[in-house]
Amino acid sequence: MKCRMCGFEFDEKELKNRGCVGCGKHGHCNQVHCPNCGFGNHPELEEEFEFINKLKNRLKIGKKDKNYF
């Protein structure tokens, strides 16, 4: 996983305390906190952002192809 705040890359499966300790959900929290900066990243959003970026890249390629004369 790549932290959306600081860009640090880490394996979220290797973290001991994945969830937020202070939120009250203790072990049931969806956030994965970056070991570098502590920012709470959502794994579900990571998948959505990846899909959106792929879609944007495809749209850009399509526009470039149409502009060739």
C-alpha cells in the first residue's frame, strides 16, 4: 500500500496494529495507519482510486488518438 499523505510504501498485512487504536473499534477499524506518518488510509479507497486512475489514463489515450490527423 502507498500512503496517500506521505507517499511511503508499505505492506499493510505485515503491520501488527492495523486498525486505529484511538477510535474505539479496536481491531474492527477499516483504516490502515501508515507506519511513517500515521495517516489513516482506507484499503477500499485505494482500490477505487486505482480504478479511477486507470479510467482517466484510458480517456487521455482516447483523446490523443482522436487528435491525430
